Amino acid sequence: MMHRRWIALLILFCTPAIALAHPGHDHAGLGAGFLHPLSGLDHLLVLLGIGFWAARSRTMRGALLVGAAVLPALASGFAIGLAQGPLPVIEFGIVASVLLTGLLVGAGTRLPTLFTAAVAAGFAILHGFAHGAGMAAGMAAGLSSGAFLGGFLLASSLLLATGALAAGLTRNETLERPARHATGGALVVASVYLLIAV
């Protein structure tokens, strides 16, 4: 039965009907950069999920290391996207990052700290790239990327912290498993929605 579910999921990922998660947002200034991660379901959920996963599976020091890896990766991805411009294939990677974060959270997967940080940073590069590629059009219109990136990273750090706080609040034995399953399940469902939404 589980075998059939994985096949169905693979078929979904091979379909061309994918939701572009970054359609025409405003790219002017610090405020726009701050609101940008909060208005994209993919970015919002993956950062909350990474914060939750890191705090649930790591010591506080380890969770901080994961968070410290995510923000530079977002900035690096943003710079690459700004230079490159849009690549439609990145959207598949973004949806996959939401799905994989959901699976990692839901299963309660514990990986070595450096590997956790590397996985989280890889996801962050994809998300940063998409936002930087979206900003490339704004640069052509004369907008500056510096203030936008500052707001973008500030909101992203708050989302990571919120996910970690949610993990901390549900750390007792009664809430741990339901919270983990609900969070992971929501991310998996959201990844399917992002994939098929038009």
C-alpha cells in the first residue's frame, strides 16, 4: 500500500501543472522584502518547518547552527538568482523542498548536525534563488536589491525562530507526536497543492 502512495507521489511530481510560487510581487524596499517571505506559501512553510525540525531534533546549539546556515544560503541563492534570472526548473526543487521538509518533520528524522544544516541550506538556496530571480526584473526597472534583501532575511529569520518556538512548546510527551505529525502532514499536503495549483 505504501508502495502505491510513493508511485502516485512520483507521478504528481512529473506532471507539468506546477504552481509558480513567486508571481509578480512588489520588490521596492525593506517593507516589500519583509513581506515577501510571508506572502509565499512555499517559503513560509519551509522556513517554519526547518525551524521546527532543527529545534525538535537538535540541541539548542545545533538548532542555532542550522539557522545560521540557512540565512547565508538564502542570501547566496538570492544573489545567484539575481544574476541568472528565472529558471522554471527551480520551482520543482522548491516544491520538493516543502515535501521533504514535511517528511523529515513528520518522521522525526534526526541527522548529524552538519548534515541537517547542509540539507536546510540546500533548500534555502533554492528559495533564495527564486526570490532573487524575481527581483531581477525590479533591478531592470531601477530598484535596489539591498534593502529588499535585508527585509527578506529579517522575515526569514523570524519564521525560523517561530518554527523553533512551536517545536519547543510541543516538546512534552503528550503533544510531541501529534504536533510532529500535524506539522509534517501540513507541509506534505501543501507541497501537493503547490504542485497542482494553477
